[in-house]
Amino acid sequence: MEEHMKFETIILEKKDHLATLTLNRPNSRNAMNRKMMDELIMAMEDVAEDDFIRALLITGAGKAFCAGADLDIMPGGKSGEDLAAMGVEALRRSFLFKASRKIMIGIQTMEKPTVAMINGPCVGAGFDLALSCDLRTASDDAVFMCGFVKLGLFPGFGAAWLYPKALGLAKAMEMLYTGDALSAAEAKEIGMLNHVASRESLEAVTMAMVTKIVNGPPIAIRLMKSQVYKGLTSDFATMLDDAAVYESITLASKDHVEGLTAFREKRPAAFKGI
């Protein structure tokens, strides 16, 4: 089964239980304008509701992953909205922050695993987009940067929450305070990236990992994701209580029976998510 939805600024493809979302403004280094943000919200909602899909892969067209928010939506830009002239409360309730919240929360709380395949510069809101995913791969020439501080801005797309969890507190503070760039090699060393590969082999390396996920047991994987994120704000005893419930769900599933049968028969399991 292969399916394509038509958008102007992104490409959404569905095939073999995988949804691939490509940011598609290569001439602007895939910077997010208002249209892209609208389309990202629609795409996230569609993927989240599609029971055929077991994982979401996000990447960028051309030589960049995402350069962050398009400067045209900033004060002095071409969007027609003078954000600088708006009051604080009007700004807080504006499209920019309502849309960014839907996008970031939509990715981070999606039941299905999410993977960012970072094929080049990953800056500002684009960096936040990548960090909101569960897993990340990158080309060896990818660079990461906060960028907001250099524009005199607080990072409103979630960086202050995302960075410490992905980078560790010290590196998170350094990047937020200075706006300095982080190389792919250092990002891998500190655990932010799962894999780094040459630009030519990035897709193959990423798909080797993603294929294992989409061929895995969907119920167990969804529950694993849920408990990992709940565990960030919960105590161990509560998590053990939840784990007993979650494993009971999988013990009662047909996927568990299939997994055992496949193991005994020395063949790959064919999990169906039931």
C-alpha cells in the first residue's frame, strides 16, 4: 500500500507502515512559514489517526533539514503581520505560538515512534522539531544551532524543555546562552543522535533502524514509548505498577503468541498489532 497526500510545502508519503514527511521548501532551507505550519498540523493529525502507520520519519528536501522559522513571519518580514506591534497577550495567543504548540506536542505525544533524519543544517525551530522526535539520525555534515539568542529572542518552540533532556544540562545551557553551533560528531558523542552517516548513506542507515521498528510489535512499542515519557515525571514505584498493566496487555495479545511461535520456528515474526 502506498499513499500520497497533496500539500504545497511538505510531502507526506505512506508505504509499508511508514509515514515519511519531507519539509519541502528547499530554496528557503525548509524554513517554516505559516503555510508549512498549517500543513504540518494537518499531516500530524492524519498520521496519528492512521492505524496502518506504525512510525513517522521526518526529513528535509535538498541540503538542509530546517532553518527554523521563516524570517518573513518575523517583525519586518513579508508576511503582512507586524508581530512587533502586537501586545504581549495578543502575541501569546497568535497563530505562531498556537501552531508551534500543536506541531511540537503532536510529534512528541504521538503514540507511534517518530524519527528525524537530519540531512543538513538544523537550526532554531527546526532543531526543536528534530528534538521532539524519539530518535534522530544525521549526515556527518549536519550542524545544530539554537539561533534565537542571536536575534534577541527567547526560544518559543520548546527548546528550554527539549535541550536538557537531549543534550544534558551543561551543553543545553551553553547552546541556549551562546547560540554556538554543535557538530554532528559532538551530537553523537553526547547521545543526542542515534546514528551519524555520510550524506550518501544516511537514508540507508536510517531505514535499517526504521525497518526494525515498523516490523516490530506495534502494541508493545506504543506502550514502551508511553511509559518512557511518563517516567520523566513519575516515581519508580508508580512506573512499576504501570509496567505490570502494560505487560499484561501484551501478554494477552496475539502479537505475543506470534512472537513466541516465530521464535520457536526460527523465522521472523509477522506482527499485526492485535
